Amino acid sequence: MSDQAFVQGWLDVLQEACEGGQPGQGTGFLDGTRADGSGNHGLFATLDALSATQASDPTLLGLSVAAHAAHTAFHLEVGVRWAQGERGPFDWPGSFEPRTVDEAAWQDVRARVRAAYTGLVSLARRTNDWDEDAAGGLAAALAHVSYHLGAVRQIVKLLA
């Protein structure tokens, strides 16, 4: 298998995690679309369905959706910065800010998540020399986005 075929497989699953699955098509891990149109939502649609007030609610789980989204964007951004040779230090505790947002800030956080995803995908598509560090970074991004998508979807169930 070529490096590019392997990378495309990772990017397909990362796309599903962020953009969601396509109606009528199989998915790698998201729920199938139900008759009411729900399910099969990736991170973007999950975030877009929430108001700033909902995104700011930490629920009993402790972290708000806004905090998870900001941290996810930061992780993707650091992945690109790492691949470009930057080695930190990175403010991981601060990456969970903002925890509360107004509508404008919530729009900014969601745009940041999308831009960070686009940046990582672009980096992966133009990378020709896949060493262990680069491949590990892409795998980590997929695992990290998937984890936070799951955490966010659990928080959403607790929102009033």
C-alpha cells in the first residue's frame, strides 16, 4: 500500500469525524442517519446545532462544549505547528478557553475548529515524506477529534 493510500484512509475517517457521514452511505464509526434525520453528525454539525448559551453550559460533566471545541481547534493547530518544526511550549491548560461564549465568540470558536481542520487536511495532502512523527501526528489528530466529538455528544444529551 502506498503512503498516499494510507493517508487518504486516515483523512476519510477524519472527514467523517468532522464533517459527518453522507446520507445513504456507510460510515466508519458514526451512527447511521435515522428516519427523523438525526444521527450521523460529525463535529461541525454537532457544534452548529448549539446556541452560545448551550455551548457555555458545563453540565455535570464539568467542561462546556465551547471548552472542548476550543481545545480541539488548539490540538489541530499544534499538529500543524509541530509538523512545521515548532516544539512549544504550548499552553495546553489554556487551550480549554473560552469556556463560556456569547454568540459572536461561539461563531469564532466554530470557525477556528473548521480552519484548524482545514489546515491539518491541507498539510496531510501536501506531505510527501511520511515519517513516524508525521504519521503519528495524523493518527493523534483523528483520535483526539473522535474523543472530543464523543465527549461533546454526551454533553449535548445533558443540555436542557
